[in-house]
Amino acid sequence: MTRMPTMLHTGAALAALIAAAPAFAQDVPAAAETTTAADAGSGEIVVVARRREERLLDVPIAVTALSGNDLAKQQAIDLSGVQGTIPNVNMVQGRGSASNANIFIRGVGQPDALQTFDPAVGVYVDGVYMSRIQGALFNLFDVERVEVLRGPQGTLYGKNTIGGAVNVVSKKPNLSTLTAAGSATYGRFDQILLNGYVSAPLVTDKVALSIAGVWDKRDGLVTDPLTGRKYNDRDTVAGRAILRARPTETLELIAAGDYTRQRTAATLGYATATLTNINLLTGASINVKPGYPLGRYDYRTSTSLKPGQGQRLDHWGGSLTANLELNDIFSLSSITAYRRLKPDYYIDFDATELQVADAFVGVRQRQFSQELQFKVDTGKLNAVAGLYYLREHITSHQESYDDNYLRLGAVPVTFTRYIDDDQLTHSYAAFGQATYDFTDQLALTAGLRYTKEKKRYFRTTYTVLAGAATAPFVFPNSLPAPFNADDTATFDAWTPSATLSFKPTPDTLLYGSASKGFKSGGFNGRVNGLGDVTQVINGVTTVVPNFAPETVWTYEVGAKGSFLDRRVSISADVFRSDYKDFQARVGGGTTGVAGGSFPVVNAGKLRIWGVEAELAVRPTRQWNIRANLGYLNAKYLEFNDSRRAPAFSCNPTGNAITCRPAFTPPITYSLGSDYAIPLGEMGSVTVGGDMRFVDKHFLSVDNRAGLKEPGYYLFNAFVQFDAAGGRYYVRGGVKNITKTLYRTDGQEFSSVGNIQTVYYGDPRTWSVTAGFRF
């Protein structure tokens, strides 16, 4: 009953949007690049969601496009800045890291940064897939737009992604005109943000070069009351250079290189449950209390990490894109890319001054990808056929420091675990999608993809207990025969898609679609003993050395339209997803002196359905109104991990009202507006702001009370002065005006010391920016 007012409110809002459908549409009359904050332009948003330039209105996909101007209005510095502004999309900073991206779309995602898990939502930068969620929280310093595609993607994109795709499109060098932009920001917590961009033709109409850079530094938000040291800071330097050449009318070459460097203190969460340790003499768990007590969070928490034990990340890569027009019908594209990722993180999992579970994680990742596309455009037929190859080699060295976890009677036992692992992945795919226009109004799109992935995994781990090293556990060598030679797994799948679209008028679109998504299986990257890969199946103890793939079928109907000279617009869709073999890292139980067990099981079947609507209104040239609404109904049809011995559960308390999928807030909505006040020859002043709501949701598969966000509102506002001509501006902004405390992510290792840690979003912040553009 307590949900009834919220549901009635949401239903009324949704009904209003649907009732307005004949008069609204999705693509607001705003250009991708805007000359001033007061004038959003009069052009239409053009996207490349289907690997060709199209009006957003003409794309029969649930996709949201945010221009550089939109991102500035939302005061977004990195991808997490759009959290709460896209229906049914959760996009936050990942647990325990300054650069990890935790992205869920329509209840499908993968928050675990472990290298043996593939992301469920693909992040692409200029067509290049990023294999890891580490380093994926990109700063938005030279972005033309961000496209967020909801639902499975695979028949158009090089790497199959089961939940959706985030497509970051950089500004491309202008072949004929010199352009430049820059800004300097100062804000609360001594924030300093410097952005710069310049594009210059080297050979007019033939060759151009652009260079962009950012320096983002801010003091820590979190204070350790026991030491006074600051944590959760920002310190990023990043740059990108793009060389664009058009040697002939039919050939375009784009070479790009980027580098990101981060040096920060640790990212601390907050413990929400009483920690425990284990008495090795009795096997009993005993509560332990840190010096800083649990209670209402106030951006203070303690840690056992020492000075210098922070986070370092180096992430760089290069790509070469070639586009060749063979004739008026056929064209070829090639995207070749190489990337390296090198994060070194110290993480305090228990978020106290005790060493119940602290860790060092050093990762070394390299990836090479090659994509070839063959495109056909006959007018009635538009088609893309492609081949894709990805080679990823990732290694890690980990050390877990747990000196307050075990004890002999009253005597603490020092305990350190050392881990080295190595995974090599080869991914191959062939994909294609074709759209045939039967008439100017009716079109059919069909696509098919075949994916094959081969993974090889090796791991060795041992512990030093009370100064004595244990015998190492080696995967797969320590498993019983024949599994001791089973270090390789291969997964493949056919994933089709089909869409029927109808345009009653040139500026309205109706569509229905069905598509299948696939996420590869893999190996448990936390296997420390035989118990982590053992299940009891039909009463027989069985070794299961790897987990199976996930699949999802998504069915969707939607509508888009643009009316009143593109001053009012709307898009809306209804979808249902049947999600099978959900890969869950569940918690509970113990395995020997090493402590907790960390199984990964294909535990669940989910049914997810929802509604999404986006509205934009431009009553006058100076006034913009935008709103979106997402409703998500996600539940397990099955969560069956009883084959494990001992059994684990997403419902550890036995309360029948829990066991809910994580990161699936039932309701999300936002409302934003900005109004430009002309000042004659002086220029203009724009006043704007937005409100965002994210409903209650769990922050981990294990639905414990402390790992839950009860729902929150955020309020943000800005005012901007643009000088006449739009070349110079000054902006002041405030985020989280009401000082809302809200949780963004959770860390659950309840099988080790009852660890249940949450991470919080930023407190109220303010900033002042001065910038130029020409």
C-alpha cells in the first residue's frame, strides 16, 4: 500500500505522455553542436546508431542522444553525470574505483570488475569497443554526442552486448575551418577543471588535425576521522588527437590516439553491517567493531590503507578508421584498434580501519580488434554486413590483506592471500542487418549474428597464514582428473533480430521489434579451492569449471513523432525481456581456513518488462523543456542455486518479499528546463535546472538490508551568461542542491567477515566556469 501513491503518480504521468503522443516526438530541434546556450539551434539530431547517419526520429530503436550542449546543461563531467536522465538506465561510478563504470540498461548489467566477467553493456568510443568496465567512465571533454541504445545489440555492432550500448562520438576535425574551444572551472572541494580543444585544417579540404585535453582535479570528499586524511578525490589528465584525411572524394581516413592518466587516493565506501571474524579453534563467528561506529553516513569513514595506497590508472589506445565509397551503392569501412589498460588499485572492502578484507589489484590488459563492414544503399535497401575479431589478453596480480579476519582464541592470526591469473580471449563474429523499404511508409529490418568466443584461463593462489605459506591452489591443475587439464572453454551463439516499422507521416514512426542478446560464459575469477567450482547435481557432486552464457529475448513496440515545426516531440516504447542463465556471484558459506566461498552460478531466469517515454517541448526559441519516464518491472521467475553445496541465495534472510534483481529501480524520471533571456547587444542569460528521481533498488545480488538504496531525488541548477556572438560565456552551477544522501553501488562479501559496503554519490557541489568557443 505504501507504493500506491507513487504508482498512481507515475501512472498519471505516463497516461499524460501517452495521451499527448499524437502531438509529440523524440528529436528536439537542437543541433549536435550548439553555438550558444541560449539557442539550441534548429537542426535535427543525427545519429549513427545503425552504422549510418540518420535522423534520430527515423531510427526504430529505443535510443537517446545527448549532444555536447545537453551534457553541459546537465553539468556532466564524465558518463556518470547523466545518471537519472535516461529512462531505465543506471550509469554510475563502479564500486571501489574512481574510473570503473557500472552500467545497467533495463535491468541487464554486470557490476563486477573482475576480469573474467564480460560487460553486459558495451561502451564504444568512435566505433571501438572497450572490453573492461575499468577505465570506462570516460571524461566528456571532446564529445560531440553520446548515444545510449537500450536492448540487445549485435547485428550492427562489432562486439555483441546483451543489455545495450553506449556510443561515445568524438568531435571530428573540420577540413576547412579553424575551430577552438576552452574552459576553466573552479568549484567546491578545490575542484579545478581545464578543458581545451582545437581543430585546424593542415591541407584545406584534405587533411585536418584536432587535439583535445582535460585536467580534472578535486580534493577528497571523504575524511577518515581517525587520521584526517582525504579520500574519494579526482586527479585525471587525458588527451585525444585525431587526424582526418580525405585524399579523394571517395576515401576518408581517420587516425585517433588517446591517453588517460589517473592518480587518486583510494575510493572508500561505508560499512552497513557489523563485521565478524572467525575463531579457528571453534569455527564460531565473532562480532568485531571498528573504532568509527556505524550510523548515518556523513562523508566520514575509516580505513586501514596507508598513505600512498591509492589508485593509479594508465589507459591508452589508437585506432585507424577507413571509409571507402566504391560507387553510389556500395561502400566499405574498416576499424582497426589497439588498446592497453593498466590499473593498480588498493581497495578497502570492509571500509573500516580493520583489515578484515583489504586488497591490492593490479591489472594489465591489452586488446586488438578489427572490424570490416560492407554497406549497401540502393534507396529501397540499406544493408550492413560485417566481420569482427577481438583478441584480449588480461593478467592480474592480487594481494588480499585480512589480518583481522581470523583468530586463535583471542590471538589474531595474520593472513595474506596472493593471486596471479591470466586470461586470453579470442572473439570472432559475422553479422549483418538489412532494411528494405516496401513503400515510403513501410519497412522491414532483419539481422543475424554468429558469435564464437574461446577463453583460456590460468590461476594460481596461495596464502601466508601466521607467517607460513600454504600449498598453492592452481586452476585447473589442482582439480581432479579430467578437469585438471580443462583450462579452455568455447561459447557460441546465433542471435537474430527483426523490426517492422511504419511511418504514417514523414515525421512520425511506429515500430515493433524482437531481438536476441548473448553474453559469453567464462571462468570464476575468484576460485580459491575446489569448493568454488563444485555443485551437487541430481545428488552427484560434480565439478563445474566454468559458467555458461547468458541469453535474453527482448520484444518491443514503440512510437516516435515530431510536430509543430519540431517544437514538440515525444518517443515512447513498451518492452519485455526474457532473461535466462543470469550469471550470479552469490555469497555465503565458508571453505576451510581461507574463509569465504565465492561461487558463480547460472542462477536465474528473469522476466523484465517496462515502459519508457521521452518528451521535449520548445514553446519559444528561448525556452526548452525536457522530461523522461521509465518504469521497470523486474523479477526472478527462478533463482535456483540449490545445486551448490552449501546452497547460496539472493535471499539470505528468507524473507519472501526480497530476492529482487539488483539495479532495477521500478521508476526513474527526470524533468529539466532552461530559459534564455535576451540582453540585447550584451548577449543573453540562460537559467536552467533539472530534477531527477531514482526509485528504491538493491545494490547487489545478495538482497541484504544494508545493500539497498531507498530511492532519491536530485536537484541541479545553472545560470549562464553568453556574450553577444556566443564566443565567450560564464556559467555557475550547483549540483545536489538539497544535499541528498544517495547510494550508487554496493560491495557484498558476506561470506568474508559479513562485509556489506555501500558507496555514496557526491554531496552538494558548486562550480564556476569561464569559457570560449569559435
